[in-house]
Amino acid sequence: MTPFFKSFLAVTGLLVAGFIIGTALFGCAADPAADPAHNLPHRDPAASWDQSNLKLTDHGCPSAVFVAPQGELVECQYAQAAPPAAAELKMFPTMDAAALYVVTKIYERSHYYEYGGVIVKGPKGYMLSLPRTQHHGMDVNFDDDPESFDFPIVATYHVHPCLSNAFPSVFSPQDLASSRVTKTPGYVLDECTGDLHYWAPGDGYLDANALIKMGVNPIALMEGVQLSPGKIVGHITVDGTVLN
Ligand SMILES: [Zn+2]
């Protein structure tokens, strides 16, 4: 047995003895309430309002500024912006017209976040669900459950913020997959160009050469990534600012 180990045992023995004595004298030696320092309010570091911590755990909002108006923590200054005006009762003669209208409204409100929703077909024309966002720059979730709507869903729409580390001009693999699963075409607005793209299941996707030209990562290429610009069916005016 090494001297080091011997002394380790001796120290451990003292600590154990001390703990037993302490416990006997004070009930529970480890009771945090006994230490006034533990009575101070404190925050879990993971939930800290520290700006750098918040930015570290944020997965979107490239220009995020974290604020707490009226003490209510919101992740980004634009989180307070009202959602685009209710468009549910507005009727459109075509799906393209409905999609172009809603992406225009979204772009008027925010350039920073993905927003998305569905287009339904009623007896008098096409209607929109209210755009939803999670205030993320590169993803969005919205309700596409047919039972949530009075009329059948005929398409989905969403916008791609102008980010240099993304490919806003193409439908992502997730975009294509969700169109196939829901059997509905999708519209996506490229906020770099203002082009409104349309893709329907069966429309195909870019070949490897086109993907290489776009600068797609070779690993993604080997994994058989699918991207498609679909076809451009509309255009809105954008300022073209790259956000990051
Ligand atoms: Zn997308």
C-alpha cells in the first residue's frame, strides 16, 4: 500500500467521523436551509438570463436580441411583433394567389424567422391558415392536421429567411419529405430573391452536378440529399439583405 493511499484512507476516516458527529449535533449536516446562502434566490445556469447564455442556446434568430419587456423573457426583439394580420376569411381564386398574398404579408412583418401554414380549398375559393412561427431562422412547425380545418388542405406555405449558411432558394429535404407525406404541394418564399417557389410530390429534384454547383457539402451528397427549387410561380420585392 502506498503512503498516498494510506493518508487518503486516514483523511476519509476523519471526514466520515466528522460527518457522523455533525449529523448527530445538527440533525442533517447537509440541509441547505441551514446555510443562509442557500436561501437567496438563484437561477439554474441553464435558464440564466445572461445574454451570452441565451444566445448560446438559441437555434435561430440570426440577429437575435434578447429582451425581457415587463419582466417577461422573450428570445428576440421581434418576438413581440404581432403575427401577420388574420387572413383566414380572405378568399383567393387560385392557390398561387393565396400563397403570394401570405408570403407578402409575412415579409412585411419579419425577415428573420420562418413562418408557415396551410392553404385550404373552400366552396368559394382558397383560404389561408394564420402563419405560425417558433421564431427560428431555419425551421418552422405549423398545424397540418386535416382535422384542424373545415376544408381540405391543398398546399402548405412557408418562407426561408435570407441566410448565408442555408439554401433559401430550394426546398429542403424536410420540405420535400413533408410534401410527400401530406401529399400536398408546397410554396416557399426565398427572402434573398423574393421568388415564390412551388414544388409538388413527383416534381423531382436537383442532380448531383447541380448540387455541387450550389456548394452542397460532399457528405450530404454522399448521403443522397435531395433539394429542389421547384418552379417559380410568383415574385415579391425584397431588400435582399443577407442576415448573417
Ligand atoms: Zn423550408
